[in-house]
Amino acid sequence: MLVITSDDLVLLSPFGEANAEDVYPAVRESVADIGRWLPWCHRDYAIEESRSWIAECARNWQARSAYQLAIYSATSGMLLGAVGINHLVRANRLANLGYWLRSSHAGRGLTTRAVCLAARYAFEELDLTRLEIVAVPTNTASRRVAEKAGAHLECVARNRIVMHGQAYPAAVYSLIPADLAPRGA
Ligand SMILES: CC(C)(COP(=O)(O)OP(=O)(O)OC[C@H]1O[C@@H](n2cnc3c(N)ncnc32)[C@H](O)[C@@H]1OP(=O)(O)O)[C@@H](O)C(=O)NCCC(=O)NCCS
């Protein structure tokens, strides 16, 4: 496995190198929790969708247009979820940051760790200077992750997210290099 960055609990690796056999059960066990916020995760989700997403992630990584990272447990090697750096605007050195974590491992601070690692990678290796995290205001867990990672709430933007065909306002957070805790802190 190509490890891009890690700490003592999580490893991040390009999602385009993940195995569908690892991704599929992580998504399937999480349909109730993730599907509420991310429409790609639905009750008929099939392993073929894992395969096509992995292939798309590999193409995007190659094209340097999006950097989807699989989150693995550093202790068991299990695939836990993903954190993605996408919607890049190179001219302004900014991108969107999104994430999901399998239900059985939620609530242990693992996504926050992965977000901090991915943000450091984006700032240090991809030369970005701003990441945006966009969450529906009622998505408390997602907002807590943004806050715990050090992101700043900038506004609640009108009609910022379309979910299940309907436009919703969204809380917009920004993360810049100065927000990250010093390495090893
Ligand atoms: C958002 C998500 C990635 C969080 O993963 P996680 O590994 O549980 O995150 P962490 O453990 O790092 O932090 C979660 C925080 O949210 C809190 N939280 C979780 N559910 C909550 C709820 N229903 N109400 C209030 N707080 C909640 C936890 O207590 C924790 O905060 P704390 O450390 O202050 O106690 C996961 O819930 C998920 O995959 N959700 C569905 C997909 C999604 O919404 N992605 C984001 C789209 S913007």
C-alpha cells in the first residue's frame, strides 16, 4: 500500500489503489449514517459502484484534478473511510475537503485525525493555501470534525448544497495552514 501520510492511528493512501472488496463493506454498513448526507451512499449501493469510484479516483489522481485518500486503521489495516481534496481552483490555491467514516468506527476521533493529515498534505505537497469544508447546518458530526481540525466558520451560505435534488444552505468552514496545530503537538 502506498502510504501518503500517517499518524499512530490512521494511514492515508490514494483511494484509486483501494480494493473494492474493502470499500464495499465499509459503505454497506454505513448506508443509514452516510446516506443521510451523501446521496452516492444509498440502500442499493453495489460493489460495481465501489469499482467505478476507485477507477475514477485513480484517473483524477493521475490528472492531478482531485486527491481522494482512503483512511486505513494503522493498527488493523482495515479501510475506515475517505477524505477527499477536490474541486481544486489552482489559480487561487484552494480546494474543497470532504470526508466519510464507516459507522462501526465513528466517534473515536479518527476522521478528525485524517482531516488534519490530509490538510497538511494539501498545504505542504499540493501547494494549496485554503481548504473549504461545506456541511448542511444540521450535520453536527461533520461540523464538529471541521471545528476540531481547527477550521473557521465563515458563513452559512444560501443554496450551497444540493442533496437528493433539493438546494440547502450550508455552513462554510475554511482551513488555512496557520490553523493546523504544529506537527507533533
Ligand atoms: C462526519 C463523520 C465523518 C464524522 O466521523 P467521526 O470519525 O465520527 O468523527 P470524529 O470522531 O473525529 O468527531 C465526531 C464529532 O462529532 C460528534 N458527533 C457525532 N454525532 C453527533 C451528533 N449526532 N450530535 C452531536 N455531535 C455529534 C462527536 O461527539 C465528535 O465530537 P467530540 O469529539 O467533540 O465528542 C461521520 O459521522 C460520517 O461519515 N458522516 C456521514 C458523512 C458526512 O456527513 N460527511 C461529511 C459531509 S460534509
